Amino acid sequence: MEYQTGVYWCRGRVAKRNQDALLLQQVLTRRGRVLMAAVCDGMGGVSQGEIAGGYVAERLQEWFYTEFLWMLCKKKRIWVIRRSLDRLVYHMQQQIRRYAGEEGISLGTTMTVLLLWENAWLVWHLGDSRAYRLRCGRIQQLTTDHVQGTGKLTKCVGSFGSFVPEHAVGVPRDGEGFLLCSDGYWRRMAQQEIKDVLAPAQLKEEAQIERRLKEIGEACMRRGERDNLSAVYLKLHK
């Protein structure tokens, strides 16, 4: 399987800094092409939210190269990979809580991760960033928004407690697409609009993907979005 990809990362027109972090890694192995994508949205209004998002993105990248590729080489089952990821998030939560305690602050970030390899994909998620799957003219939200009331987060990676991430698994199909994005990117867009702009059948090259991602981001800002906007998109093809 091959991947066409694109990213969009924007501070927005109001926010003073970008607390989002993106990750997109591809490796060609003896068992085929392997990909990891992630969106981490540092919690708005929380001190040093960009530090939490950046830290989680860095740890995910480290895990990808040191743990995940080794597990693939050893042909470990998907539940072993999930357990390794759960251990990673527990350790990240402990480290963030320790740092936040030393600094006397609260610190947190959402985390939405997609892993693709061989004949499987795995989504791993905490918070209100989202993962979508676009296929056969339909769009499917693969994640739950961990929020209550007016949008207050109930789960994240950070100093508010320890949470087990949500998981989703599936089989990749030729011609389908995946979108990972922060809440600033999806909040003012109906899923139908996202589906129409990012329909995999319409996307022929990576430059086109990035133009479409930018179109959505700019539309969100015109509609009054005040948050950071981040997205990673990938299309699968044989």
C-alpha cells in the first residue's frame, strides 16, 4: 500500500501562539510501508499547553522508531501493540504530572494517533481532536469527543489524572482516506462539507490535498474560529 499525504498547521487569526503539534512519519520496511500520524492539541487556557503537545508528539515519534518497528519485525499481534501504547501514555501522563507539579501549573493535551501497516490500522485517542475515515462516498468519525457541557475536556494526556486511551482498529482499503484534526479545524465544519472537500476519489496528488486542507482551514476562520487549526490527511492506494 502507498500513501499520499498532506498537513495543515495554522495558529489562526486570533490565538497568540500555536499549541497544536503534528506528527507524520513513514518508513519502508521489508513488510511494506508503515505510517504514523498524530494530532496533539495543547489545552487552550492552560499554561504551556504547547509544551504538553510537543512532548507527546516527540515521545510518539520515539516510540514509533524504537518500539513499534521492532514489534512489526517480530510480527507481534495488534493487542501487543495496543498494550505498548497504553504503557506509553501512562508514562507520559506521569511525566507531565511531575513537571506540572514542579512548575505549579496545570498541563494537558489531546492526542489522536493513526498507525497503518500491512493489513491493519489502529487509532489511539484521548480528548476532542478527531479521526475520520472517508470511503465510498461516506465519512465515519472513528473517535469519541471526550468533553462535557460547553466543551470542557473530560480526558486528555496531562496533569488531570490517568486515562486509558480509546482504541479503534480496522483493515485499510484501496482508495480510502483518513483525516486527523484538532477541534479548531472541525468545530465549524459539517461532516458533509469535510466529505465533499476531501473525498479521496477527487484527490490525485499531494499538492492538491494540501490545498484542500487549507481551504477548509480558511473557511473555518471566516466563520469565526478563534482556535489553532491543525490537520493531517492521507489517502491509500495500491
